Amino acid sequence: MGSFKLRLYGTLLLNAAITTAPIFGQDVPLWTLPSGNVTYTPGDGTVGPNSGSQDLTVTMRQSVFGFTVNPAKPAANGWTSSALLEMDFFGARAVDTVEPQDRALNPPRLRLAYFQIERNGLRFVFGQDKAILAPLDPIALSHVAMPLGATAGNLWAWLPQARVDWVHKMGNTGLLLQAGVLRPEFGDSLPASGMAVDTQTSGLGARSTQPFYEGRVAVSPQIRGNTSTLGVSGHFGKSRQGVDRQITSWATAFDGSLPVDPHVVLRGEAFMGSNLIPFQGGIDQGIAQTGAGPGLQMQGIDARGGWGEITILPTTDGKNAFYVGVGADRPDITTLLQGTTRTNNSFLWASYFRRLTDQVTLAAEWSRWGFKTATFAGPTFVSYSGASVADVVNVSVAYQF
């Protein structure tokens, strides 16, 4: 298109999933709901246990589309610019009070939108992109709107940012240095009434007047003839509660991708930190609070966790792939209080991908989710709950272009 190259890309994705117990997240399972009696509405209003409930979810909401823009003739020695915009249909469902039939009429949702300029290994990025912290995600078609393992060991976020990357080659080993400032977003709730626009109220991170500060160092050595990547990243930020109370958000994370041979790849991450709700860490818990007035107790929730994945490529044509993995997020019980009681969220999964044509992929995935909570009497820990367990079987058909 004139002096630019425009590339359209996307995935039309049909997901169908069956669960053996109630799951929070539905389209993208996050954790298992504790068992107990519920009132079945919509329905006949009867009351009964939800432990035997099974749900079937069929959706196209996780379909993705986007485009990239690059110069048609990049400058030989000057700065090169490019841009990317990516969206999906996982936005809020439209309210339909005339013919309420739970129809999935979803507006598009912004995922990524950034531009960059680069020259001789130096790159400046401006816009909404993945957080620098813990950049890897498990490979799954069941979780595209949110990565697989979100709230269960996989830290993630898409945040507006200004970032600098520097790539350098040291013999056969690559070096990547990254540093940036990101929007300080703590998942604040919108007002209960009125128009839900961001300008109605300042967020907990915005009120701190400081951005998130993040950085990462990664090396890419050659191991047995394959390029591996090992990285260490860090995050620091603050949220302001009330007039002048500030609570720190911090994290360190390790990420690695190691091809053992052309048929086996090991990938994973591990993290530790506090007040990690910006990345759905701590099982989507950031601050624990109990009491009021002089008896108010408030503290950041410490958590640690991670995930690991094995990729098996049995054939050389790239048409078959198996994935097996496990993940967990475990908040520190000593930093939890009444009202913030999620103590353990873990999962394991196995999937098989079969490429039917160059564009069409069929995938089947099984995952098992385990979830625990704690009981408190005020600030005092009383006991752990039994584990709530659910199995999810997901079948995906994807057309990628």
C-alpha cells in the first residue's frame, strides 16, 4: 500500500468445552468453585448441590484478528519503524433486555497496539504490549483471551508502556536487555452505577503517581545445536490506599525455553512477589484487609508459583504436537486475611494439536484444576478447606490466516 506493507492476520476459533464441576471463568477456566448448595437460576429456582454440575460451553469469543504495518523499502542504515494492532471478541457482552436469550453479541476488545523504531539492535516500543515481567505463556487454544494458567502460576498482563530493547550477539550467544515504564493498573472495580468510563475515578495505581518499573535480562545460548532462551525479569510499583497509605507491588521471575532436540522442547516460568493482582498473581489477590478505623489491618499478599510445559513433536512435518504441563499459584497464608482466602490454585493439562491443512488446526485438551481456600476468624487463621477439583475437556477448531 504505497510505501508500506500491510499484513492481515488472525485466528477464527471455535471452542467447545465440558466441565465436571463448576468453574470460575467459564469460557477460560481460572479456578474451581467450592462445592455447596446453590439456587439454580435461570431455571425453576430449586436448590441443590453444585458439585455434580456439568456445563457445556461453545463459543467463538476468543477469535483474534489484527494487522502489522512495515515500510515497503526499509532504510539500509537508518531507523526502521513498524506497528501492530490486535483485537479479539472477548469484550463485555451486550445487555439485551428485549429478547434476553444469552446471545453472545460481543464487541471487539483491544489486546495489543504498539509501534516501534529500531536500528542496529536497539528498539524503542510505545503502546500496549505484553508486560516485560514473565513474558512466556503455555501453548493452548482453550485459553486465548487469557493465557492458560492465569491465576494458577502464569503471570501475565497487556499494559500501555514505553520500553527499550537492546539485542547483542556475543559469539553464538544472544543477549537481550529490556527496560520500561508501564501503566500502573491494579484491576480496580468500576463504579456500581453510571457510565463505566476510566475517567470517573482514579485507579489505585494512578493515585500513586508512579508507573510500573520493569526490566529483563535474557541470554540465548546454543545448546546441542538448538537456540535456548533463559531470562530473569523484575517488577516494582505501588498502589495508594485511602489518603496516604502505599503498598508495594514487586516480583522477580525466571523464564526459560530449552529445545532438548528437534522433537522435545521444555518451557516454563517461576516467580515470587507481593501484591501481584496486576498480573493475576496470588490467585487474583493483591491486598488483604480486615477491620476498620483504628483496628484496620492491611497488607500486601505474598505469593509464589510457576508453570512448566513439555512440547513433543513426534513427526518432522510439523503436523502433530503434544503438550503436557503443570502450574500452581500459592499465596503465603501468613499474608492472607478474612475476605482474601484463596490459598492454592493448581492445574495440570495435556493436549494434542493436529494440523489438518496449512490453515486449519484441530486440538483436544484435558485439564484438571484444584483449588483451596482458608477459613479465618478476623485476622486469625482457622483451617484449610478441602480441595475443589474439576476436569475440563476442550475441543478447538482454528482457521489461521
